[in-house]
Amino acid sequence: MKISVSSYSFAQYMKNGKMTQLDVPSKAKEIGLGAVEFTDLEPCENPTLEQQKQYASEIRAEADKLGMDINAYTIRGNLYHDNAEDDAREVERLCGQLDVAKILGVSVMRHDVCYSLGKTGNSRSFDLMLPTIADNARKITEYGAKLGIKTCTENHGYIAQDSIRVEKLFNAVNHDNYGLLVDMGNFLCVDENPVTAVSRVAPYAVHAHCKDMYISDKSGNGSMTRGGNFFKGAIIGCGVVPVKQCIRILKRAGYDGYLSIEFEGSEDCIYGITKGYENLKRFIAEVEAE
């Protein structure tokens, strides 16, 4: 397995103006990494698709200059609306993001599918929304297949986050170009055991995130899980996520792609990424030696 780092991991520095997305490849290389994953490209506030494409070209050129790979592109997405017109517009937007992904030179693009339930109609439950979400995801992955880019969705956003739900989504889309981004830490946001969850969905993984977290039942300790506990980011190897065991599960399932570091802790992000990278390298070496 290979290791990359998500540009999202540098959010702390980007928010305070210390760096931009264009600086990510060089920062990652300084740490010792050979690949980066990018989240939604933001060359400016509310960028147009053409501005994102131009920024993708600049980032690709910078990565090439440094000898860095760009392995994935991860973006927002909402594939359920109350009317077909809004669904069609979102599918069109996400297909446009696949054009951005093509310029970046990635082989995988992840998009979200929904973030909340509604009060009326099919929006009231995940299972009721599922046929529409799956149909829209299938249209996107069909376009991705033409570009040579696999598409995937992540256990993310509280609604499509449980392992049984993302497995249902995988089965409903039912396309060879579509898979799952398995984030071993995110299952805790819906109070699910990461080992049980990763073992359920590992066969469908086309990309994976390595993330660690702290969990508490006391208020004031981070964001709230769906079940009323509290979570906050940790350096890989320092929280409660059984990272090494999750890597073992992925390896046994035949996954040999990238493990992308996502750091969300309160520590300095460069320190957090660096320390997590060291721990992750050790975990992978130990698993491969078993």
C-alpha cells in the first residue's frame, strides 16, 4: 500500500494564510510523502468551473515539477433533491468536476451524496432516497468511465455513513466503475465499530482514508456523533481508531491502493501530519510483515 495526504489536512494553515492549495505538493514533499489528494479546488471564493480547471492545471504543473503524484480528488455532492431539475443540475456539476479531476491526472474521484433528511416525501429516510441517489451516482460514474476515472462515495455526512448504508448504495449503483472510499475513522461519527464496519465494506474499496479520533461521552469535547457522543480529530496512532487492524482488513480484502492521511486534530497540522505519517508507515510495515 502507498501513502498520500489530503490537502484537507493542511486546512489549519490555509485558513490562517500560511499556505494555499498550490503549496500542498511542496509541503507534502517536505514531510516525505510522494502523493497528494485534493479536495474541492478553491482558487478564489465561489470559483467557476473554468477557474477550477485553470487552477487544476497550475497544481498539476507544480506536482510534476516536484515529481509528486496526485492520486485522488474529493468533492462535495448532494444527489437527492425534491425535483428532477435540481438533480440534473447537480449531476451536470459533478460531471464537470470529473473534467477537473482529469486535468489533475487522478484515477479516483470521490463525491458525497447527501447530508440531511427532510420532513416530507422520500427525503424522510435514506432508503426512500436511495433509488434516486443511486441513479444519479450511476450517471456520474458512467461519465467518469469515459475519462478513465473511477468514482466513489465515502462513509461521510451522517446519512450515508453507516457501513450497511454505504454497502446498500454500492449495490444499488451496481456499476463496475463505481466503488467506495473507506474512511476508517468516520464510522465513529455514527457510533459504529470501525473494525466491524471496515470489514463489511473493504471488498468495495477503491480508495481509503486513514484518520484517527478521540471519543468522549462528555459535552464540550468536539463535535457530536449521531448517537450523542463527542468526537474530535487525533494524530494517526494516538486516538481510539484501530488503524493497524483496519489496514490488515483492507489488505486481506485485496486493497492495494493509497491510504490517504486526513488530519483533523488541534495540534499544529505539519506536526500532526508528520507524526501520523511516521506511525502509518510503521503500521503498514508491521501488517505486511505478518
